[in-house]
Amino acid sequence: MITIDKKLISDLLDQAVANPRLRQNYDLRTSSQEGCQRMLNALLPGTVVPVHRHPRSNESVLLICGKIVEVIFDGAGNEVERCHLDTTAGNFGCVVPAGAWHTVEVLEPSVIMEVKDGRYGEDGSETYEQLASEKPTEQSAELPDEQYVVKNDGQSGPFSNSLGDLRKNIEYLIGMERMSGSMEVITPLYVSRMLNVPLEDVETAMKEMEVSL
């Protein structure tokens, strides 16, 4: 059982402070086979979330603490709507329609719960920057830890964490961290939480891959 309490929220915010991207997520799924993405996301002022969309799913956002603004754009990149979320004002959440371009502005340290349909790597999410660059990829995906576009080698398939596939998924996750500009060391604990895999399995795989722990 996962308990969402003050300690978990405080720990997430502390981790966001230590993260160069000023945000940190926590996977709320209990199995990698769940056909959805469900997470807590701790966000600090100054974090940059690319304008992105989820063509195949609405995105439900519930504010647990703090103040944020969900910003909606049209297909030309023009801002069309702003939704201010503030628990003290009684504005607790919103639902971003499927296919709507959006981002978030963080006004003070905040934690939100996000829910979307589609497994990691299979939801077709993409950023506006990717579309505007006219460099389409074979597949786009959203990581549960707040990255919205993944460029891979065109190979796709069901999410799996067998030993061989686990190595590929670790490489995939590390590649996304590097692509996002974060050069921090990727720890086994971070990978374990992101991929919902036992820590000991991740440590074994990363040692065999000669990834620095």
C-alpha cells in the first residue's frame, strides 16, 4: 500500500530541490503492467516543463499543495487559456483535454497528482518543439518522472523488465535524462522508482552495464 502523507510530500519537495530540473516525481502504479500513468510530481518555481500534448488521453491534474498555473496553447503556439490552481482559493484541479498543447507555471513549491491513459512508451505524447522542428520520430513517449518526449530507434513493444529488457529500459531512461540536459548521476534507487522494478534487480543490471552507481 502507498500512503500519501506529509512525509512523502516533504521528501518529494526535498528531492526536487536537489534535482537540477527542480522537479521530482513519484510513481503511484503498483505494477508496470498497468495501462496508465499515475504519479505525484513535486515542482519548484523555475522548473521548465516543455509545451506538450497527449493525443490519446485527457490529463487529470489534482493539486495537493502549492500554487500552479496550467497554460493551454493552440496549434500555432498561441496561449488560449490559463487555469490557476490554488488550494487556499478552493481551486483544486483541472482536466486537460486530449490533444491540447499545455505546460505548467509554478508559482510556489507545489505537488500535483497526474493521471493519464496509456503505458509508459506507448502513449504518443510529444512536445511542441519536436513538432515545430519537423523532425518526427517513430515513437514518442512520456516518462513517469516528468519527461514528455522520447526519441528512440523506432522499435516499440510492450513494456517489459526482464533482465535483457531492463538493460534497454535503463539505457532509455539515462538517455532521456541526458537529452533533457540533466547531467546528474542516475542512481539505482531513482531507476527503481521510475521503472517500478526491485532495487536489487536494478543494481545488478547497472553493474553489468558498468553504469556508475
